[in-house]
Amino acid sequence: MVVIESPDGDAAGARHATAEFLARYCPWADPDAVVLVVSELVANAIRHTGGWWRLCVRAVQGRLVVEIADASPDPPVPRAPDLTGGGGLGWHMVERLATQLEVVRQGDGKGKTVRATWLRPALPLAV
């Protein structure tokens, strides 16, 4: 499991730690897709939620789970992409790259967790 928390962590460190975790524990996962999702989720937490965040990357029962908790109870809001460099692409990419995506609000209303999940592909049957 990888756990990185602000203020000690940053997006670059999160990408690096995730890539190392994938190489060691989830070689079946698409590292480019997963690292891009981690980068977008960490960047969004830094930019839109007041700064505090915690990233957790783990492999559980044939699944790769990436969770980022932050202090804002507000769910991510997709924006219309601005192809001239104004952003708005990140959440749309996250939605397309993860097998499953969910936003879970904390019971106390003081934060949320964004969870992206990938399923390990089934092994082909021997013939």
C-alpha cells in the first residue's frame, strides 16, 4: 500500500510512488492510465479543496484501488473542456480511465473520498 499525505507530499511524489507500486504489485494495470488518474486527483485536491489531502493506493482481491481523501465535502464538478489551455479535461479523463469511480462524503460533512478502481483482467482459460 502507498499512502502519501499533504503537506509532505506533492503530485510528482504521488506519481512516482504510484508507478513504483504498480510495477511491483499490479503489473497487469496500465501504468500510464493509473498515474494520470493519480496526478489529476492530487492536482484537483490541491487546487480545489483547501490543500489537505491523503492518497492511498492499494491492491485488494484482484482490484487496484486509488483513493484520495480531502477536506472539502463538495464533489468534483465536471467543467466544459477548454481546448485553448484553460483546463476542464481532468475529471473527464478520470471518468474514462478508471473502471469504476465513486465519490463518498464523510459522515461528518467535513470531507470526501474519491475512489477510482481498476479490475484485474481475467486470465485466459487454458486450452
